[in-house]
Amino acid sequence: MKRNKNRFFLPLLVISLVTAFAGCQKEPEMTGEEYVSYLAGHVSSDKLESNVRWLESMGTRFALADNRREVAEQIRKRFVSLGYGSATLDSFYLEKTIQGITYSTWQYNVVATIYGREHDSISVVGAHYDSYATGVNPFEVAPGANDNASGLAAVMEIARIIKGSRFVPKYDITFVAFAAEELGLHGSRYQAGKSATEGDKIMMMINYDMISFVADPDTKPWYLNIIHYDNSAGLRDQAAAFCDQNSELIPYSDNTSNQRSDSYPYFLNGYKALFFHQRDYESTYHTSGDRVSVCNFEYAGEVVRVSCSLLISKNL
């Protein structure tokens, strides 16, 4: 990867600490590459775990359950607590028939944006928040820790880092928690279609879905599947380079499932998208056993460091 020769200043708090320690008044400088690594280094596995536990504690996040608006509102409030005071619910209507019963519902994507120095391009960072479980009543029980509280926790962690560092991106960054993915990618179909209709210039979409399970956590290296599309191979290569630079993950690309998550509607609308996904599958997938106990937050943190590096590098 070509080294970025631009210089960037540390946030004020860090400047004060560094200059006090060094006994000098000059503000420390970093190359763009160093600044990307600096911000990505703030990813916290503990905060990822905390967010997954919080989402699991809701009992169910099934898209047809009566608590669906409450779940979305709690997610919105979490973004507000991170500093995104204008975070909002973007609702859409969905009819879905399951076991002969038709449910007429309003669904709620949660959208939070940090505005950049320029407004002619947008990066979308997203993950679905709804969950599903077989063998039980998903209207009451669907913990969905790995699928996909882990993905939404990644979105929230990057949102936290950007606000907390006072980094002002070059372009707008929109964070989206998608509804009703498990019922057919409905949240992302709505959001991507809306962006296309309104002429949003999305330069890339980053999607997370199931990023916290490792079959043998004691055996390294660990692997990361960076799923891409016909128009995003270049982005995939850049993300893979950050695996070497800012993580211990080995990247590869198996695009077999690239139509099965929320990145796909963005590709269908002409946008470049990547889908970050674990390599291994757990036996608790889509069951009531998909709980924090199956998650490896050290691994999830590595995934987030890679994707955070890509996002920041595109917004210097």
C-alpha cells in the first residue's frame, strides 16, 4: 500500500499528555498511515462484549415481535449517548406471511451520521440488529449474540472511536442498524434504494454479519472472510492489506454468501460494498444458544480494527 505522506495532529487531550511527558511544547505529528493505526488501536474488545451483552439482554430482537420499535429506540438512544444527537429512526412498511399468518408491520432502521469536511461522498457502515431462532418461539426468545449483535457492536464501536477521538472525516459517515434482515434483507433494501433514489454518492458500504466466532480459539492464525462484489475488488485488496498492517488476521475471500447480507442491496444499487464475516460456523446459529458464551471478542476486535482502518484511510 502506498504510504500517505500527509501529516495529522493528535486530538487535543492526547497532545497534552504527550507534550507533558516529553517536556516540550511542539505538537506531535503523524503520517496518515500512523494516524489510521492510532485510531484503529482504540478498538476495545471489552466494549464490543458489553454491547453484545446489552443487545442479548433484550430477550428477542425478532423483526415481527411486539418490542421491535422499543429495540430500535434503545439502539437510537445508544447512538445518542455516543454523541450522535441527531440519530433517528427511518421507518418502512413491511408485510410478511409466516406459517399462514400475515403480519403488517412498521420496521425501523436506526441512522446516525457524522458530517465530514466535504459533503460530496458518503461512507455507510452497517449491520442488522434483528435476530431469529428456531426450536423456540422467536417472538419471545432470539438472543442473536453472534448473529448479529456482534455486527452491530462493531458499528457502535467505530462510531464511538470516531466521536471520542474528535476526528473529523473528509466525507460524511453514516452508521445504520438495519431492521428485518432475517426476513429478506428488507432494511438494507429500503435504505440502499432510498439512497439511490435521492442520488446519494456512496463511495463504499461496510457491512458486518457474524464476526465473533472462532471454532478453535487457541489455534492461530485466525482468518477473516472479506466478501466483495464485482465492483469492489479494489476495496477488498485495501482491507486485506490492513489485515497485515493492523491485525493478526489472515484475509481471504469466499463470495459464496455475498447475496445473503445487507451489503448485497447496496451492490444492486451500484454501490461498492464489502461484507466482513467470520470463517467458521457455530452449531448455535439461529438457535436460542446464540449467546455471548459462543463469542470470541478478541477475534471480533481484530475484525473491527481492519475495517476501522479502511474507513479512516478513506476519510483522511
